[in-house]
Amino acid sequence: MQQEYAIDDRDFRKIVELVMNTAGIVLSDRKRPFVQSRLGRRLRALGMTDFRQYCRLLEAPAGEAERSNLINAITTNHTSFFREPHHFSYLANAILPKLATSEAGQSRRLRIWSAGCSTGEEPYTIAMTLREHQSALRDWDVKILATDLDTNVVAHAAEGIYDSDRLGSVPPSYRERFVTELDEDRSRMNDEIRSLISFAPLNLLQKWPMQGPFDVIFCRNVVIYFDKPTQRKLFDRYADILKPTGSLFIGHSESLLNVTDRFDLVGRTIYRRVK
């Protein structure tokens, strides 16, 4: 029988503060059972007896690796291929044709960032969309950057192997072209789309190593975990690294209303930089 760990107010507050300062993620009191359950697995893995011992490790210089495990443990990674499909239709039918006839069309350069890529379904969906409409991007230099705070999901995404039952939302013609069945249970993304994507771990609140500029940024279902001041800073940074009329896609439950004035709404949870 697995040991159950109880977390008191003091230790919960320490973990809440550490998570906020490290990743900008806000954990309310109602998240206590979730935190207790997720981190209980870490205590068992470390052979610890209580959360007080765990907090001492997190605060110690030797706890850097465990602080990364902490963030991995409390982040939620729910995603799917072609989630919110209207985003990819807009990318294919509105953004790509416009880019082809704009100044970007002269440079033949396209840069897209999947910020908060989770296990990779989003950037692979972007890549499939681009390959399917490659006639508009013939001989272009196309790159997709895919990043996430959780180092475990980034490693999974880079591998490009998925349970075959997760591919139900991928159109059959796309599966035939872009996916190889490894066995009856697993499938792998083909090199044709893998070659477009670079995966890397990244904390959105820390310094960004890339310079940009990006034509498109997908940041969907990420900022719901941040407070308003953190959201304002993040969207301001997105505007800075986007091209002047670059596009930003956010999640279905998110909005830029009263957060930033640097974007105009042009579609359902689709924005264009204006400042």
C-alpha cells in the first residue's frame, strides 16, 4: 500500500512561492490536493517521509535538479493533434497566402514558434499544415521552434512517437503522408515534418535565447496559469519578438482584453500585432 503524504500550510506556501517565482504559475488553495498528489510521487521516488524534508531539499543548493522535477510534476500537459482546428485553417488560408505576397515573400523566410508545445502535437500539426500547403512556400526557408517548460514532454515531443489511438484527429490523408506505423500500438512522425521543427526546453519567464523575428506565435492554454501582471509582461515580449503584423494564436479560454493593447483581434482567439 502506497504511503499518503499530507502537506501543511507552511510547506504548501513554500511550494506555491517557489513555483510562482520559478515558472510564473499561480497555485490557488484549491490546488492543494492536486499538488499533494503530484508531489507525493516525488517524495516516494526520493524515499522521503514528509513534505518538510522535501521543501528543505528544494531550498538547498543541491536541489536544482529537483526544482526542475517539481515544475514538471505540477504542470498539466493536455493536448491533441489539430486541437482548435480553425487556427490551422486560418494559418493555411489566410496567413500563408498573405505572406507569399508580402515583404516576407521576397525573403522567402517563415518562422513559427510553438510556445508551450507540451508533447508535440501542436508543432507537428503546424508542420503538417505547412507541408500540405507547400505550394505557397516553394523554396522557402521554413522553421518551427517548439518549446516547453517541462523537460520531460519536450523529450517526448522530439522523439515524435505516439500511441496510435492519439492520431484519430489527424485527417486520413495526412496520416498516410506524414505518419509511419511502427506497430499496432505506436506511430512515428515522418522526417518530412520532423525536419521543420527544433525542440528545446524554455522557461517563458526567463531570458529567451532566440532573436526572432517570428511571423507567427502559438501560445495556447498557457497563460491561464499566470496572473495578470505576468500575462502583460509575456504578451509584451511576444509583441517585441513578432514581426510588425505578425500573428498570435491563444487558447479558447484565453483573451487579451484588458491585458495588452498591442494586438488586434482578427479571428476567434487569433490576433495580429499592431504596436
